[in-house]
Amino acid sequence: MAEYSCDTLVIGSGPGGYVAAIRAAQLGQQVICTEKESWGGVCLNWGCIPTKALLYASTLLHEIKTAADYGIKVSGVSFDLATLRSKKESIVTQMTRGVEALLKGNRAITLKGTVSFLNAGQAEVKSSTGTDLIRFKNAIVATGTEPSRLPFLPVDGNLVFTSKEALELRRTPKKIAILGAGAIGAEFADIYRAFGSEVHLYEMMDEILPSLDKEAAKLLHQLFEKKGIKVYTATKVTDAAVKGKESVTLNFAPLNNPTQVSSLTVDAVLVAVGLKGYTEGLQLQKAGLSVDQRGFIKADQQMRTSVANIFAIGDVAGGKLLAHKASHEGIVAAEAVAGKKSVMHYRAVPYAVFTDPEVAGVGLTEEEAAAEGITLRIGKFPFRALGKAIGVSKTDGFVKILTDSDSGEVVGAHIVGSHAGDYIAELTLALEMNATAEDIAATIHVHPTMPEAVMEAALDAERRVIHLVKKY
């Protein structure tokens, strides 16, 4: 048994953990970062990065199929799953090696294995080569989440699987049911449809992407239907029957009429009904910690748990389950350990769903603003009226900016459109800096670009939009 001592033990090397470890090392702390599986965690191996590779491939397919509109004639287009799998794996390998190199380059000790707390100052790391003891002054738990399961539909990794197994790209199903229309379910619906699958997408809430802007979600729903994705909202899948190794039959009914049961037989089911905190094997109770009913560890604005020297960041700390939020929480936790007064401010945490078109946003929705008693002035601009969007045939969607009618300050913004996840950054900065719609409207934007729609939406909030005919 090897023994180690450190200032800060970071458990997990996802976008929260490795960033926390690097920032802690920058601040002069002796850092040990542990990882149970692959460096980079779920995000780099089975989440953010590989799904974007698949979504890019699906976008390429669409662009090729529509190239004739621009006089580019392409024939003999084929899709090879094995080549895509190889490309995806090479991307993941490059990224994970990069994370390990960053950790070592910042003089963090890296250990592979499963961590268990012995108390609030000691932990052990078990691996295939033995067990190591770590004595630490502070610990940052960054173990992420795992997919929630359905009791009547066991995951076998073949017929029934989660997003993790889906990214192994073993096959392209002829007909797939996706249970859950949050970000994961919506993105995979887009991927599988582009690759030729017949897609059935189920959601228990009234609309897909239920936690996001309702107008944006409604538009994406319509665009999904236009693509041939069959969407069932306010619908519950009640039970399922697996038939050998070839098919699964689902029974489902609308929530407002549960006796109206219908059936669907598919050759694959993706379960994307939510995520829960992953703390298996951590023995949190030995460190004096507990989790809530969804497996999340409660932390304050400095990411400190109920045990003063133990912090929790990223998905395992609950809230919005976003990689970039995890990274920022990692920085805050590392700085808090170093005695700095850093705190998390959640008002300006953006989101993005990388469907085609993308959906992105930041701040309050209209419903949340109403609940807080904020009277809104809303500016909106459709991409069908934007020169760049027309020129590149990306006219689906809009930019919507929510401002406080009294102060003019931006309190929220939501975009549906090509590359929306890229230019939501401007509106996130506006929210962070308490900017007004006038501030954005007065900012000169490059022409022709998609972000010009942000400027036009801000102008609309000021009731002086240029490229729409409107009577205020």
C-alpha cells in the first residue's frame, strides 16, 4: 500500500474535477486527482464531446443532401458506421490524453481507481494493482451523475441502452424509441433520424425540453415533426416487453387519458429519463456526508458541503447539469480552499442543446420572470429576416431577449438557430454585466453574421427594430 498526503484531493476528472485540480495547483496546493475510469469523465468520453462529433456527422449528411440547392451535385453518398466510430474514438483519445497531460503539467498527482472515504481526512483508492491511502486537508467531490433507470425496462446495452451505450455506435436501429425529451433525448433523436432511423420520442411533460423556454421548445418540436421524428408529449410509457434479442414492445398512454393505451414495437430503446448523482462506493457517511433522494450532495455558494473541508461540484452537486457550470464551480471550490472569497453566481449560467437547429439560452424564462414579479419588455427577431441566415439557408428560429421594463436590463435570452450555442455568449456577458437592451443595440455587429439577430432583437426590445416592419 502506497501512502500519499495532499492539500486537496479531487475525486473525479470530468470538466469539474480536472479544472478544480488545475486551479488548485495554480494556487500552490499539493493536489491529487483520482479517476475511476477514463480521464475527462463522462463529458469527454460518453457525453459532450463524442455526441458533438455525431451531431457534426449528421449535419454533414444534411448539408450534402441539400447541396444541390447551391448547384453542387453529389451522388453515391453512403454512411459507414465503423468509420464514424473510429473517428469518434480518435477524438475522445486526443481529448482524454490532453486532460491527463494538463493535470501532470500542473504537477497534480494522478491516480486511477475507486475512492472510498475512511473519514473526513482520509480516503483509500482501490485499483487492480492494490489499495493506496490518501491523507488530505480538503477534498472536492466531482463524481458526476449516472442515468436514471426504469424499473420495468432493464438496460441490457443492446436492445435497451442509455446514452453511454449509444455512443459505442454498435448499430443504427431501424426503429428506435427514445424515452425522455430533455437535452440528451432530443440530441439523440436528431442523430438517429439523420442516420436513417425511424424515431419515436416520448416525454411525460407537456413539451420537449421541458425546463427551457417554452416558445423555443415548441418550435423545435415542430421542426422535429417536419424531419419525420414522431413526438409524443404528455405521454407515459407504462410497461414494456422484451422479445428475445430482436425487439421491444412498449405500451404508452396520454396522461389525460391513461386508459387509451397504444403499443409500439421497436428494435432499440434509448432510456434518457434523467440523471442522478453518482456516489457509488464513496462511503460518504464515513466522512459525515449524505445525499438527497436523487443522490445529489448539497453545497453552498462556495461549493462547501456540511463538512467544512469537503466540497462538491458539478453534476453531483445538483442544479443545472452542465459541463461549463461544473468547470466554474471547480474554480470556485479550488479558490475557496485557498481562502479566496470566490462564490458561484447562477444567474448567468447559459445552456445549449446541440440539435439542428440548436437551442440556447441564459437567465430567466418568461414564466420565471412572472413568478419573480418582473414586468418584461421582450425583443424578438426571426432568422427568416436576416441576410446571413437567408444566404446560408438557416432561417429556422429566432433570438428573444427579455428585459426588465423598468430598468431595461437583460434578465434572460433564448435562441433557436444555427450555432445558437456560440453566440449565446454575448447575451450571457450582457446578463453578467447588468447590460441593457440599449447597450446591445448600440454595439456594432459584423455584417453579414448570425449574431446580427441579437442586435435586432435588442433593437426590438427598444421598439426600434430596423429589418422588420413593426408598429409599436
